[in-house]
Amino acid sequence: MNTEGRTRKRNFAHEPGTWNPEPGTVAAACFVLVALIAASSRPDAALRVEVLRSMGGLPPHIVSTYEDEINFQQDTSGTYFVFDRRGHTVHTVDANKTMTRKILEIGQEDGRIIQPTGFDTTPDGRFVVADVPRAQQRVQTFDRTGTLLTGFFLPGSPSARVIFGNLMLNGAGSVQHAGDTLLISHPEGGALFTEYSPGGFAQRSIGRLRTTGFEDRDVHIAMNAGLPLVDPTGGFYYVFITGKPIFRKYSATGTLVFERHIEGREIDVVLENQPTRWPRRRVQDREVPLVTPVVRAARVSPSGELWVSLGVPYTYVYNTDGDKIRTVQFSAAGIISPTSLFFSRSGKLLVTPGCYEFDPKS
């Protein structure tokens, strides 16, 4: 009987389609199964909110001299640049953070700024400022000392104003300095953004407008407003800042690579309560809708990660494939809602308001 049992067992083990495990295989399989179950039960890393705490920044006695610092950047020499929107000025601070100096003054004439809306620097210290003298959008570039290099006016005015408080985010307010060219959101012209020479020549337009479902042209344009961003690893990003927030990645030649939705429990309530009508304000000789954005600031890290700061005090981080990998809050003197993000060559993340520095990897 025992012999027959062993024979039946041996024959069963060799029947086609049956499992004949080697010693230790069952234990190994159980271990893998337990690991998979544990991994599937862990919350997504992107759902956990990381709190990044300030590791420094400009001293309070320097920051207190600014009226409304909405952009804080640094060039390769270590010099800091501070864009003071309400003060209509640009300041530099030495690398040791001991002294601030005003390098750009208020004024409507060329070489000065009035009602500024946008700012960006290059690694060598050149910078661009967008402002609105006499209700016209102007873009000027300067060297690191504040000496005027070039300037030009954009045709017309934005069809809609995308505002956060008193901060205008669309039109020339979205300008980014790409080194040899300037990127400006310009959906009024039929494309998402336009690449200009520093002298004001439109070299190419990139990106097809998205379908919004709004018959009002001004609202349709507002729903296509966004932030054009240079990807240091190649190509561009465009982050839509109104309506249903999404972003697109474009190649260096302007070809669409992918599109991703910006989603998360932090903005669910905001999106659920999006209005379908917006107040209008008279600008020059016409009334334009005033649209509140869902996205407040964005920047691409040196490694190609996209950081998107929302109208609520959270920032989403996306990898080079467009997948969300982190949810971040910035903490300094309380939780900060960034108006700008900037990655320095030393690896720090510079944030306004407050002119704070953070370690983006912590």
C-alpha cells in the first residue's frame, strides 16, 4: 500500500501541466506573494505629502526692504536676483547675503519698468522683465548690472487676464528666458506659446490650442493660458494654468511628446467648484474676463522633473515620463504658497515669497 501510494504520488508529479517544485521553491513563492501584497497595500508615494523645511535664504532684514518679492533666482557667480513687483524694481544680493542693491528702477521710459508682470534670468546673469507701460505689453532684457540690452512691445493686449491676487500670470507675465530666445504664452495668436528673439522677432509658435467648449473667445483663450518652460534635458513643457489643469511635453523641434492631467485630492474640491462664468473688467477699450488660475507657478529641475505649484499650498512633482512621484509642501515661517520656483546651480530650490532656500531632495 505504501509502495502504491508512493507510485501514485510519483506519477502525479510527472503528469503534464502539474507543478513539481524543487525544495525551497514553495517557501520562496510564498515570500514573493507576501511582498507583492504588502507593496500593493502601501499608499502611493505621490499621495504622501512631504514637508520640505527651509534650510535658509536671504536674511529677514534684507527681505523686509522689498514690497512684494515674487521671484528669487541666482546666477552661476552666486549673485541673487529679486524681482519686487509692487516696488517696480529688480535687486541683486551678493553671494554672502550681506547687501542688497537696486539695479532697476521704476519708470515708463526704456531701461526702467512700470507695472511689471514677468521676470527670468540666465545662468550668466542676463535677465528679462515684462511690464505694461501705457497699457502696452513690453519685454526688455538687461545685463547683470541692469543695463538695457534689447526691448520690444508685444502686439495688442491679452484677450483675458489670468490673475492670482494682483499677480498676472498670462501674456508677457509668463515670460521665460531660454538663453538665446524668449518664450511667451500667446494663445491669442493661435498657438500656445511663441519663441521670440531678444529683439522681438517671432521665430516660431509651438503647441495647438486645446478644446475648451467655451463659445466666448476670450474665455477660450484664457483656458489656454499657461507657463512655457525650458527643459534642461531637452525640449519644452507647457503647463496650462486655468480650467482643467494639464501639461504637455514638446520636443526641441516643437513636436508633442505627451500630455498629462494634473490630478490629486489636494485640488479635487477646487476643480469641482470651477465656475462657468467669470467677472469682467474694462481694459483699455474693451471688457475682458478675469480668470483665477488653478496653477500658480512651475519650473523644471536640472534632471528634467517638472514641479507644479497649485493655487492651494501644494506642489506636485512629475518625472520625465510625466508620472506624479511626489506631493510637497514648503514650510518656513508657516506653509508657503509659492509664487515662483527656481533651481540654482548649487542644487538648492529658491522659493518666493520670503526668498527661502530648500533642499529639493530632502
